Amino acid sequence: MTNAVTAVPAAPSEAALRHFEAAFAFETDCWDVHDALASDAPGFVLIDARSPALFAHGHVAGAVNIPHGKIIASRLDAAYPPKTLFVTYCAGPHCNGAARAAIRMARLGRPVKLMVGGVTGWVDEGFPLAVGPI
């Protein structure tokens, strides 16, 4: 019986392997970010790409608030070495702010990944949010 799931055959295993392995070059998840932030040297800067008001309402502790529209070369160059890895997030799967931030970072030649799930995913994992501006 054909349905919306089975109507298009799955990719060959080799193609699926390439696809899913490649995804890790572009994204990470809330659990891995949480685990890394608990260490002395996470190896990245976490960017909350939402507005300052939303950031103040609740954000991941240790995140830097740079709304995606404010990501510019001079701001990054003044604060971070060129090889700094950035991980962006926004409200969650219903928000494209993290992807917009990642695009801006990539256009500036900065290494970047997206934290899938955003704040929604963070809370779903049971992790706390920090409140207030930095």
C-alpha cells in the first residue's frame, strides 16, 4: 500500500549516509551544545539571533545576543578571531532567525553551525533559560 511516506522510495544507503553525515557539518543539537557549554572550553561562541527583548525574556546562559540583522564584519572582527566557530539559535523550529544569522556569518567567511530546536528545543530537553540582559 502506498502512502505519503512510501510513495517516494528512500535513498540508497550510501546516499543516506553521505547526507546524514554531512548534516553534522551544518548543525548541532541542544544536548550537544549544553554538554559543551558545561566544559571549560566549549570551542564555539553561541549566538542568540533574536531581538534583545526576547533574549532578556529567556536565553541560553552564555549566549551572546546579536540579532541576525546586526551581524556585520566590524562587530565580529572587533570581538572574535577569524577562525572562531559560531553556533546560532533563535526561538525554535518555527523561526528562521538562526538560519538567517548563519547565512550572514557564512557570507562573512566565519565558521558557523545552527543549533536545531532553538529555545523551544532547549526547554524541551529540560534545560533552564537565563533571564535578563547580559
